[in-house]
Amino acid sequence: MKHIAPLLNKFNRIKYKLVLYAGILFLFVFIIAFIANKGNINALNAYSDFSDQYSELGSFYQNMESAAADAQTYLYLRDTEYLKSFENTLKIVHEKLDRLTEYTDSVSLKWRYQLLRNMVDSYSEGFNDLKEQRRSMDDFYGFFSRIPENIQATYIEYSTLLTNEMNLKRDDMIGRLKTSIAITIIIITLMFVITILFAVISICTITRPLGKIVENIKGIKHGNYRLAGINSADNDLKVLCEAIEDMSLSIQKNIEHVKEKSVLEKRILESENENLKIHDLLTETELKVLQGQINPHFLFNTLSLISRMAYLENAPKTKELMEITSDLLRYSLEKSNSTSDLRGEIGCIKNYLEIQKKRFGHRIQFQLFVEEGLPDPIMPGMVIQPLVENAVIHGVADMMEDAAVDVVIYRKHDKICVLVEDNGVGMDSDILEAITSGQLKETGTRANGNNIGFNNVKRRLDVFYGTEGILTIESSKGCGTAISINLPFDEESEELT
């Protein structure tokens, strides 16, 4: 019983029920095929046996006629060639009689074949007597020559007997065939009944619990997390029902926890920031002001809270945008005055471009290409994103269509090249000269929300690498701007993954 219980428990699962059902159907199909094939094989064997018997019978009479002709020719000519031919043909005649006797189960036919054998033996003895001249040719030849004629005269009779035997076999085969057809019909009917019963039982055991599951899910959508218990004989559905009940209780507890936490955080926000609004923090306050006046952890906790609220309110895009914004702000605060690596800079660019894609939609096409297998050298933090932001704000922000900003990062000999290119308004030669010479301190008033512009990035790169020519800029009025950074690296640097 200990071994049977787990086996029975397995058959409470849908897939094992289907396997059992398929096995039963396969067994029925096999039985039907076996019965049908057995009947067909028996019929084919019977017809094949009768066909062989007709062939052997016809061959017997033909060979007997040939043997008689050879015997008569020999008795007239005394030619040994005809004697040899007679003996060989007579041997074949006896073989044909042996096969005919083996084929049939009919006592009557066996007796008839024995009569033929006796006539053949009599003809053979008479031939030997005439050959050895033990009897007179004039007295015995007339009787001797009539034996083959008598044998040939039996052909129609024996053919009729063989046909009658075949008809008897045919009637027997027809009876067996009808029996096998009846058995096949019974098995097919049984298969149909089992299929209907299995379908009805399976549908009932599946649809009833599923209906209750659907009702409970509708209740969850309307805020009712007290689910009605669902009973199911199927183990798979039972596991699903238990999982939904556990999920409902977990969601209810999480919502209550989030509500409590939200109330506490709201009180903290109200006490610490009475006159500060969330939209002012995102749209009007500069990163430096945030860094000086607001605890970064508080800002990230606030963004995390907004992200969770967006998730609970079924706003996945808002949740995703808040997470990207949080990652971007965290990176900018941590790396704006410290070192980072190429992998971190690429992640920052990806987050920034995702935000801008959602902001500008199809009006600006953003492309980021990073060559595979690049090293991951140490470098100053927040040096690429300000250049991309300048390209957006001062290059293409005012274009209504066909605007594009491309960032390409690839290896060129012993340097990693970073190219930031836009097809925006560009700059005339005077402004370009002022920027590259350092006379124009900023490319705009909002380069990165932290007043990090082109000259600031260039100065930090020069200080970090100790060389000139790390950063270059090319632009012309109405033809866009291209800024490139050539970063030296150590060959032993870890590769990007």
C-alpha cells in the first residue's frame, strides 16, 4: 500500500491522466489492428495455398502427359534419352502429388490423390514390364496406353473438388471476418464511450476549479483579497489554487505595509519639506542644490516610493522611468567628482537616452553603438553624459522632425574613441573658437543640471590623463556638431561584458 499510494497520487495530475488515456487508446488501436491484420493474413494465406494447389495440380497433369509421351516414344525407338526424360518427369509427377497431399487437410482429397498415385505407380510398373519385355506388347500395350488417358480424365473432377474445398474455406473465412468486424465495432464503440467519459470528467475537473479561480481573480482586481476556498482533485490545479490564495494574502499584507509606510513617509516629508513640492525637485532645482540641501538617500527613497506606487497603480512605464531616473541621479551624484569606468559611463548614457526617448518620442532618433570586446578602463565619471545632453539641448531640441543624436564607442589602435554626434543647428566658427580656447566657460546654462559643460569636461580629462588633445569638437552652422574623446587604456584592462 505504501508503494501504491504515491502511484495513485500521480494519476491525480493532468499530464498523467492524459498519458493513461493515450495508453488505453493505443492498446485498443493495437488490438483492432491486430485483429484486422490477422484476418487479412489468414485470408491471404488461404488464397495463396489454394492458388498453389491449382498450380501444382495443373503442373501434375502436364508432367504426366509429358511422361506418357516420353514412355511411348522410348518403347517405339528404344532411345535412352527418352528413358531418362521419362524417369525425370515421373519423379516430378511424384513430387507434385506429395505437395498436393501436404497442402490439403481434406480426407477426401487425400484419398483422391492416393488414387492418382496408384494409377501413376501402375503406369510405371507397366512401363517397366514392357521395357524389360516381361509382357507382350500386343496383349498389354492397349491397357498400358489407356492409363494416362484415365489420369487426364480426372482433371475436371479434381479441379471441381479443389474448388469446392476452396468454397468451404471461403465460407469459414467469411464467418471469421464477420466475427472480427463485430469485435472491432465493439472495441471502437468502447473507445468512443471511454473517450466521452474521459472528456466529460476531465472538463468538469478542470473547468469547475478554473471558474472559481477566475471569480477569485476578478475579486482581487476589485480589491477583495479574501478568497473562497477551492477544492480540486487534480494536484496541478490544487497547487495553482494554493498559490493564488498565498499570493492574495501576500498582496494584502504588502498593500497594508505599503499604506502604513506611505503614511509614515508622508509625515516625514511634510515635517522636513513643508514648502517643497516633488515636481519642483524634478524640473526647477539643479543637481548641485539637491546635493547641498537634500540627502541623496532621501531622494532615492522618494523615487523608490513613487516607483512602487506606480507599480501598484498598474503604471509599468512610469515605474520603469522612475527606476531609470533614480539610477541616473545616483550615478551622477556618486561619479561627478570621482573616477568611474567605461562600463559605468555606458550604463549612464543608456539610462539618459531611455529618458530622452520617452520625452521626445519619435521626434528625435537616439542611437548608441558599442563595439564588442572593448576594454573597461578607469576614467573620470560623468564626462560623456554632459556632452550627450548638450547635443540634445543645444543641438536638436528645437527641431520638429528628422533630428538625430548618435553615440558611437569603438577601439582605434591603442585608444578607445567616444563620438557624440548630432545633426542639429551647429555653431559658427566664432562660438566654436571661444569654446575650444576656454573663453566661453559654458555651452549653456543647463548642461547637466550641475553646471558641467564642455570646458569642465575637457579640463577634468586633461587633469586625469595629463595630455592635451583628449577631447576635440567639430561643428559648422546648420550642419550639426561632432565631439570626440580619445581615451588611452591599459592592455590589461578587463573587457566589457
